[in-house]
Amino acid sequence: MKYGIVAFPSKKLQDLANTYRKRYDPHYAKITPHLTLKDSFDATEDDIQTIIKQLDELVANYAPLNIHALRISSFFPTTNAIYFRIEPTEQLTAFHQALEEKVPFGESKHVFVPHITIAQKMTASEHDDIFGQLRMTGVDEKDTIDRIHLLYQLEDGSWTTYETFRLSGAE
């Protein structure tokens, strides 16, 4: 089964992302706006029990994550995805690194760029037009995330929560 680890921002930031996702993201109905902390990976039920223990240990050492969506960016030319860029902080970078070490399942497909996707799977001309419009609109939202979520993918391609972990440490 396919799993992933994400953080969901506040309802306010999700609602803002969804104003764009409704129109520009074909995955709108498959998953709530999120910050991917670990790319999707395959795991067995036994693996998941180990991962749950590892995540329990990890979240006990980390305080809630403070995030700041400060601008709208794009992964062009790699992909035509547009996103809210989450400013990388020492805390977020350290948490991601610890997560990669603690949960060594799957392989990171990309360098960690904290973001919330708002548009994807567009043609190059659609991307250029929409990206230009959204950059003028901009974003400047701060948020605190106190939970991370282990998700699994259903047969229809949508994602649902397997287990939630509260960040309760001091780092």
C-alpha cells in the first residue's frame, strides 16, 4: 500500500489554497491542501507499525512547526506546478531531516522545498498565464502546525489519514 507523511495547515490557509485549487488542481478532490513532509512510499502493515513507533518518538522531540507562506512560486521548468512557498526555517529543515532519518522508507524524489501546491498539470501556456496572475495576487500567511499525519492512498487515488501525531516536544 502507498503511504505518505504530511502536515495540514489551518482551515484559513486551506481555504485560501482551495480558492485556487478548485480551478487549477486536478487533485483537488483527492487530498486536502497540505505540506508534504515525506514523499509517498510503499510499506507493509508490519512496516507501518514500525513507522508509527518511529513517528511517536520523533514528535515527542519537536514543538509545533511555525510556517510562513510568503510568496507564490513555480517548479517550472521541471513541472508546471504552482505553489505557496513556505519559507524554510531551521526548525522545519531539522524536522524534515530527522523524519528522513527516522523513517527510512521510500526515496525522496526531490530536494525538500516546503510548499502547498495550488495548481498543477497545466499546459505551458496555461502555466505562464495563471502564474503571472497569481504572482500579482501574492500570499502572506503565518500558521502553526501542531500535528503531522500518516496518510494512505485509497484505490480511487484519494488520500486519507491512517494516524495523526501531535508535535509535543521543545525543539
